Amino acid sequence: MPAFVNALDAWFPGLAVGNASCFLREEFYANRVFFDGTADHDFFVILFKEGNRWAGTLSVERDKDSQVLYGRVGAISMPHRGAGLSKLFPALMEAIGSAMGMGMVYGLATLKVRNMQIGFEKAGWQLIGIIPGFDRELIGPGQVKRVFEAIYVKVLAGENEFLRPSAAGMTPATNALFNFLYPHASTEAQPPVPADPPTAGDRTLRTVVTRLR
């Protein structure tokens, strides 16, 4: 395990801070990661190899209660970059999620480079938002900043498993965003309901959604 932790640290500089820093602690693997024949832990780490050489890794976290899979850390070793291995991450996460009976898989993509964003989008995952400050990153020696990240999802559950919201249960701003993100489940055909006077935040969000259209 020490060798893998050292390799991951080299493949993914800056991992020592933030949400994924646990992957650089050896005790994390003993206490939280699933190994064949061990306790039924909810973190899974997949190791890619070429012969006897490590080529990269992908990890996911399972939430058994909500039946959701979260794509955690993906990294490729320097000699294998450019081979397109990271392009397989979304499909592999989907396959793992389907095999586990998950209803949805999601992952976060940095906004520093486009690679993972492109990978998710080409794989048919949906961009549903940008999270401000969810994680922290090392951006330079001794410099740690909170970052923006894009959140992508892939729904695995069938349409019949969803309870569609009604316009009556949403503010105008929430309703506008819902219809923009999920036009197949649009509430626009529902009868209008009386709404409270829009707030400044409502007006701003509705303006943004209108411009995006």
C-alpha cells in the first residue's frame, strides 16, 4: 500500500489537500476501502496495469441508502498519459453503478482544464451545475484555494422510478431552472399557480436561464 500511495501522489500532484486527500493515507485503505474477502466497505479502488507496471487508478464511493455512486479520484501515470485511458472513466463508472444496482452516478470535474469535462460530455453525462467552494486545491507551494467544479450526472434508474415535481412546489426561479435542465420532465404544461412576488435572486436566475436558452 505505501507504494501505491506514493505513486498516486506522483500522478496527482496537489492531492494532499481537500476532499480526496484521504486517498494518500494508508489507514484509509484498511478502514474504508473494499478488498475481496474483507468487510463490505463503500469505497472501491480500481488499478490499471500494463504488464507489471501500474498505469493509473479510478476510485468510486457507494451510498447504499440512496443507491448513488460518486466518482472520486481518477489519475493516470505519466508514461501512460495520451493513451486515452481517462476517456474510459465515465463508462467504467456507469458499468460499476449498473452492476451494483445504483440509480445514479455522478462526478465532479475541475474547471482548470477541459479534459474531464469533455470526457463526461462525450459519454453522454449531463452537466447540471457548477459547485462553488465544494473542494480545496493546492495551486502552488503553500497556496490552497477553494475551487469551482462542474457536476455531471448519469441517470441509471428508469423513468418510472421518478416522482416528478409540480410547479406548485417550486419558486419561479427553481421552476425555471428545473425546466431548463430537464425539459423532458417540464412543468410548463401544468396549470399555473399563484406565486409570491419574485425576489432579486429569482429575477437574476430567470434572466440567466433565459440567456442560456
